[in-house]
Amino acid sequence: MLKLSGEVLVGKQDYGIDPDKVLSIAHDIAQVHNKGKEICIVVGGGNIFRGISGAAQGIDRVTADGMGMLATVINALALQNAIEEKGVSTRVLSAIPMQTICEPFIKRRAIRHLEKNRVIILAAGTGNPYFSTDTAATLRAAEMSCDVIFKGTSVDGVYEDDPKKYPNSKKYSTIKYKKVLSDNLKVMDSSAITLARDNNIPIVVFSILAKNSFSKAINAEESFTIISEE
């Protein structure tokens, strides 16, 4: 399972989708896929609209989260187009039915797509308000029996404090789920971490911004943090 933050698609822009950045990430995904790895992807929508921020601006939270879920579908379609330009077959499966542009998420159908050597992109979060795309990624990883979750962000691991604000912050090479929860580290929300812990799915946190960073993380050549029970 590859979880991509919506913000990583912004690239050099201030907002939205940078085509060059999406193509770079797609190339990285295609490289991993071509080495025989089965890949499920969940992408966020924060580069377009973030539900919790919309709620803070006075939009009803349920409505705002619905808008955020639609933003993830836009990102999923952009990512699908870029990956297919690299010669890899994909399918977008949405938790919110919208048959004219993508398929509904059905576990058996998703597994069949993987068996046909396709990359699957899982959009619209869980389809429910109040649940983040981090939680959606962990839920889908459990449903799809994924071995590991790769959390691709703009930071190369888990730090004691925000490294963008505190450059000397300590970085963890490994950390337990319990410490992430007890120290309230903001790498993923607590429901996502708890779900990963309960299903014993390790999480690898790395920066997706560098060239070929996903391939390097897969091969343990990249700087990252592993969140697990060990």
C-alpha cells in the first residue's frame, strides 16, 4: 500500500496539481510495479480541499469532508493518467459510486485487478465523513492483506518535533505504534495508527519528493522511519 499526501502533488505550485511532479511520482511507481510488486494506492486531497479546514471556515463538517473526498478522486484520476503514460495498466476504485468516471470499490474486484497486473488507486477515502485518507489507507491495506504501508510525504521520516519548524529535531529510524500514539506524533492520525497496530501492518514513512524515492524505500536505500510493534 502506497499512501500519498495530496500536498506532494503540488510540486512547485502553490495549489492544485503539478503535472511534472505527478509524472515523476508515476515513473517511480511504474518502476516498482515493473519489478513484480503489487501496488495499491490511496491519495489524499489536501492540495485541492481539506475537509477539516473547510469546516473551520464555517462549512458543515459532513459537507466539507464530502468535498475533500471528491478532491481525492480528482487526484486519483490525474495519477491514473500519469501512470498509464508510463505503460502500466491501472484502475481507479472509489468508495463513493460514480460509475461514469471510475469503478466502485469492491474487494473482490480490486483483488482481481491486482491479479491482472494492474495498479489500483483507491479514491474517496472510506466514503464516510470524519475519517482521514490515512485511515482509509490503513483500512484498505487490511482489507487487501497488504504486507506494508508506505507513507509518502514531504518529510523523510518521523521526527520528535516538526523538522520544518525545528531543524535539530530528533529523527527516529524505528518507532513503535504505542510511542507514536502516546507522544501524539502527527505522522498519521490516531485511528490509522491504531488500525495498523491491531492488524500488525508496519508503516514506512519516507519523502516521496526525491527522484525514485519509492523505489529506493522499497530497497531500503532511502532515508525513512519504520513504525511497527517491534
